[in-house]
Amino acid sequence: MRAHSIRERSSPRLLPREEDDPGSLADKRLQVNLRVTNMAIGKSTQSSCCLKTTVLMFVGLCLVGIWMFTSSNITPEDLSYLLPKSEATDKFVDKTKEGSPSDRKGSIMNTSNDTSETDTSIVGNGKGGGETLQEANNDGEVVMSEDNMKETQNKDEKQETEEKTKNDEKSDVYESEKEKHKIFPSRDQSELLKETNSQNGAWSTQAVESETEEAQASSSKGQIISYTWKLCNTSAGPDFIPCLDNQAVIKKLRSTKHYEHRERHCPKQAPTCLVPLPDVYKQPIKWPRSRDKIWYNNVPHTKLVEYKGHQNWVKVSGDYLIFPGGGTQFKRGALHYIDFVEESLPDLAWGRTSRVVLDVGCGVASFGGYLFEKDVLTMSFAPKDEHEAQVQFALERGIPAISAVMGTKRLPFPSKVFDVVHCARCRVPWHIEGGMLLLELNRLLRPGGYFVWSATPVYQNLPEDVGIWKAMSALTKSMCWEMVAKRKDRLNNIGVAIFRKPTTNKCYEERAKENPPLCQESDDPDAAWNIPLQACMHKLPVDSSSRGVLWPEEWPLRLEKTPYWLNSSQIGVYGRPAPQDFAADYEHWKHVVSKSYINGMGVDWSTVRNVMDMRSIYGGFAAALQDMKKVWVMNIVPIDSPDTLPIIYERGLFGLYHDWCESFSTYPRTYDLLHADHLFSKLKKRCDLMPVIVEVDRILRPRGNLIVRDNVGTISEIGNLAKSLHWEIHLTYSKGSEGLLYVQKSMWRPKAVESSTL
């Protein structure tokens, strides 16, 4: 028996066998007790009295083990089986109680940034059922308490008994222990998806081509003790967008000729205040009903109703804003207009050939909203201007949109990515200043892509319209665009002209005049972050293996197919040949999304429509969601990350570049779910983490979800910040140095207001 005991100790079994019950607290303690008892028996053979005592001890421990087995807390998502058995915690606590935001308590990870190599399971609880390691008062101040931690440990036994009844009631909802879903991928997948030390791999970054602020040293080492939150003091109130409402800078602009006042002007110090909620804010109406109506109190603006009500844009009806599906150019409905455009040029083939569309000057984005029925994904944008809240209306409806303007800088997209660019009566002066703005659309259109223009110069004979049409005809001809269709819709009394971008450089070389000129060879067409506009055209790719030479596969095949221009000589983000990287990333996210995010974490996907992947690599997360849920995903490629955004567009998805040390160009409360995969730990090297979480709070809807995958120290910091904001901690989990956090934003807002005005 002694030899057996020594063998057990010298060869510890770090992971349980399949037949083990990994969630059983009693099993773990019973094994330890048996080992102790075996050792005790081995040393007591000299005395029969000691032997009897040991036998009695053994029987007693068995009885205790049986009692603990029957009363242990077996929960639906105990992840301790992924960890070394000796390090797994006793239980996984699930949320079970309802309460006000100020009363909700939960245990969260309480560690410093210095991560340990030991695997640790950390549990979270958003609505009660566990003692808190920290408490938040109504002003948002969080104070850590060691007494609370000790008290939590002393009450573990009592809580196990209380939780048993609650979990028994849920037993019919969740899967059995043997069918649990893994939050983290297997070891093979995890190793495959480790990013290499070579940050760029086969792709450069936007930061290489664009001017960026100097990196700031991280100031978030160690445990953060407290936070005090206040509401922002701004004239924009609940609609505050820090980089678009920077009045101090806007007032000092020397000119607004090129819409400089509508461009991004971010404050030097990112705000750390919270944006207030509108009065009587309600949970948004679910898609698809939200396409037709939204709560008026969520977006209480009437200027568009007054300006455009007669054009069927938006109307007020009781507690709702109603969107009849019309617009200036399609008063008879967006679907009729969409069909009319395709009838004018069948080669467009909505949802097959044409999958990713850019809608310029989108209004309330009904065009993009109804293109969803054709399997078309539309990036809609419009400026934050006198047409009040048009982009905010679109996002509240569940339609993709951003606040942007064609002014002095390139749009934050790579070149040659949009299948179609659409402009329905957008009053953009395409023909002036050498056609600079139209040349920006030329940069964004993939070779062979289409520009759909339905504006008054196409079908009206007023002197101004006639003059614009002549100028546009000359400009498009000099750009080698071919007008492939021009047709009038008698029902709507409007017309459309459709132009096609060339696929070769032949026309460029045969032009009598090089006006507009070709761009310099050194000018990177994919550089898009803070790059000034230029009135020039980039040459088209000619190598058969270059991006843009061939049109992508028809949708939906293009979603899964590896882009033809990825080759094995390119090193991917994870350090392997690019095609293998692409395939592995997709398999990884299909596994995580289906086995964890959809079925294992408790996210109410019926309330999720607008999703953002804050640090997307190949678009695998968005692709994995595509067939499972009726959502759309905004894929963000940070400016200091490998430039993989063209790959995302090639798949029939979309996104843009962004610097998360600055505010995002969207209204508050516009996303239902934010996903951040190893974003925040990288950001801490450049800027402070707290303003970034404030920005997350700004763009996330109340009751919206945040899922974070990062190192343990960063997960701890995000958890502390979330708790101070009165968010519900649904899950915190770690394995080695890697962690996972799932939290849900509450309706809580502080009462105090900042004294200074932003």
C-alpha cells in the first residue's frame, strides 16, 4: 500500500479521465481523503488499536464523501475539467437571482497583471448567489475588501447547499456533465492560433502608412482600488460622439469648405465620463420588426420627420418612429427600387455576384435594410449634420451604418473591396476639384465593380442638372468607367445610371490626356487611416495571383473559400502559411462560437442584432455567426494589427480600420454585443485602459453583452471596471495565463455630472 501511495504522488494525473466526474466536488475531496487514509493505514500495522481507529476513520470519511456527493453543486457549465485537477476550484456559480443594478453582486477575479503559470478557474455571478469581493456605491466608487474575501471562503459550504436546489430546477434546461461545451479550444487549436512575434507577417499595418499618436506606457499595473464615475457634460447629451462633437477644435477650424467640421477631431485626452441615457429609454425592438419601427423615446428627434416626412423616410406614430421603407428616390418602397436597379443591369445579381455594397449618403439606410432580403451586406454612411440622427435611426433599426463624411481624408476602408457603390440622390459634388471624391470611390471599388448613381442629373432636364450630367459624363469617361446602363423608373419617376470600373490598365494607357493622373507607384492604395485625399487613380493589378484580378466566388461560397491570392509563401498572423492560417482560424471560431458562445454561455441571442468584433483577424468570428444567427458583424482591424481587412471583404463580410485609443464614429447605444479577442492587453501598451472601457460603455446598448478573451491580468482589470459600472458578471474563467470574461451592461448611470464642459 505504501508503494502504491508513492507511485500516485510521483506520477500525478493532471487531467481527469473521461469516466471521471469532473464537476463533482465530493469526488475531488474523496480522492484526497483516500490517499491520506491509505498512507495512514500503511504506517499503523504495528498496532491493532491504530488499525481499528484507521478503519473507523476510513468509514467515516466515506460517509462524509457520500453526503458531499449528494449535496454538491453540479452546474451546467463547470469548466474545471479543462484545468489540472489539483488546481480546479470547488464550484461554478450560475446567476439565479434578480435584483436592482445596485444590489447585484458577484465574485470576480482579483489578481494583478502579473499572471501565474498555474491554471485557475474563476467564477462569475451577475445577479446574486455569491459573496462579492468588492462593492460599488451609487456614485460608481469601488472599494476592495479583504474581509469580504474571507467571508466568502467561510461560507462556501453553506452556499453549496443553497445552490443545489436552484440548479436542480435548471436541470431540464442544460446539458449533462458529459455533454458540456468547451469555452477554450483544444490544445492543438490553441497552439495553432498563437500569434507570432513577427507582428506583421505577410501584411503591413495601417500604422506603418498613417500618422499615429505616440504610444503611452501602461499605467494599470497592480490592483485598481477604486473608480468614481460621472456623467458627461456636453451639448450633445445622450448623443455624444467624442471625435465628432469636439466643439473646441471645430470652432477653431479655418475652413469648412470640404466638410472639415464633420470629420474626426478627437480630444487629446479621451473622455472618462459616461454618456447619459435618454429619458424613458426602452429595450430596442427586435429584428426584423425594428426595420419598420423603433421606440421614439430611444431616438427622440423630429427634424428628419419634418424635412423628409413627405418623402416616406420616417414618420411619428404614437410611441414609435415608423419607417415606411421609402426615401427620396424610392417613394414606392425600397424593394421596388432594388428590383428596378437589378432589372436595369441583371449582371449585378444581388446576393450572388454583388454581395458587399457601400451606400454613400445613406439617409436612414432603408436601401441597406431591405437588401438583407437579397443576401447583400451594405455598409451605409452619412455625416452627422443637419439631417439629424439619420445614422442613429439606422443603427437603432438594426441596419449597419457609421457616421462619416467624404471630406479631406480617405474613408477607413482598404482598396478594391466593394462590389457595388451606391448613391441615391446623395448631394456629393463628384465632378469638382478634379473629381477627387469620385476617385476615392474608384479606389474602393474592386476591378469590374459597379457605381449605381440615381440622382436628379440622371433624369431631370433642369439647367443645373444638365450641367452636372455633362461634367460627370466627361469625368467618368476619363476615369475609364463604362456606362453599362441608364434607365428611368416611370413608377417612381426617377432614373439610374450604372457605371463599371475597368479590369485592366489598357484604357489608362490609351488615354489622350492623363487627367485624372495615375498615382505615384509609392502611394499605397490600401493606406486609409488619416491619409489625405488625392485626385489620382491607382493602376490595376495585372499578376494573376494579385488581389483584385479575379472576382470572388459567388455568395455564399466565398465565405468559406480561401482567397485565391493567399499563397503558402506568405506567413499568416499565427506564423503558418497563410492558407493554413485562414483555414485554422475559421475552424477555431466555428468551434468556439457553436460550442460556447451560442450554447454554453447564456447569451440571449434573440436580443442580439448589431455585433462588433473589436479585433478581427480573418473574419472567422463573423463567418462562424453567419449561418447561426440573424446578426451582422462590424469587423474592426486596429491600425497596429496586421492588415487583414481585404481578406474579410473577400469573404463577403465587411469592416473598417480603427484606433481604439480614440472614440469610434458611431452614436451611443448602437451595438448589442462587442467581442474583443486579445485586444485590451495590446492596447495597454499604447493608451490607458479606462477610457477604452468608457468607449465600450458608450457604444454598447443597456443590457448589451461584452465577451473578452485575453490574458488573466487584463481580464482582472476589465472585470474590476465592469463591476464598478454595475455590469453583471456572468462568467470569468481562466486556463493558465489565458482568460475569458462575459459581462452584461446594466441600465445604471451615476447621478453626479462633470463640472467641465466637453
